[in-house]
Amino acid sequence: MGAVDRYPTPGDPSPEPPEVAAERARERLHEEIERVRAGVEEMLSEQENAINGPDLRRELDAIRDESNALLKRRIRKAEKRLNKRIDKIDARTKELEQRLDQAEQERQYAEWRIHTSTEQMLDGLLREVRAIADLLTTGW
């Protein structure tokens, strides 16, 4: 009840982010493709004079071209997604900078208002104190 399973089963979701898991799967797939390609090339070199040698070489080249094109497409997609995320972060950063600038302007305006109000209040008090002093010196 509520205990964490330290040994996840194959159907359990992985604890790593989906992007990392996807990248790891892509790497494994690419490694497997390269392993198969290397095996086929080795087999072709052993059967140099085989009847189907040129056909197999063309098929291997086609598979290599196809895997390279697929890899390039996936890289472009990943770059586009990354660029979109960066653009969103840039927009959010600009928005936050504008909000900070506005808050700073509002703070400066509030300080000016407080200073002006305080100055006017003190001027009024000084006038009242002088009026009282004048009354006291003239003897009412």
C-alpha cells in the first residue's frame, strides 16, 4: 500500500522524461541499423563474386540512404520543436522584462508622489506653526 516499486515492469512508464526516452530509443535503433548494415557489408565482402552481390550492394546503399534521410527528418523535427520552445521562453522573458520595467516605473512614480505629498504636508505644517508663533508673539 503506497510503497514504491523499485523494480518496474516492462509496461510501467519510465521515470525519465519522454524526450530522453525517445532519444535513447532513436540511438538504439540507429545502432541496430548500423550493426545490420555492417553485418550485410561483411557478408558481401565474403561473397564478393556472388551473383546477387551488386543487387545486395544497391539494396544496402538504398537502406543506408533511407536511414540517413529518416535521421535527418527526425533531427529537423526535433530542432523545430526545440526552436518553438526557445521562442516561447524568449517571449515569456520579454513579457517578464516589460512587467519588471513597468513595476520599476510605478515604484518611481509612487516615490515621487510620496515625496511630493510629504513636502506639501510639511510646508502646510510649517505655515501653521508660523501662524501660531505670530499669534503668540503679537499677544493675540
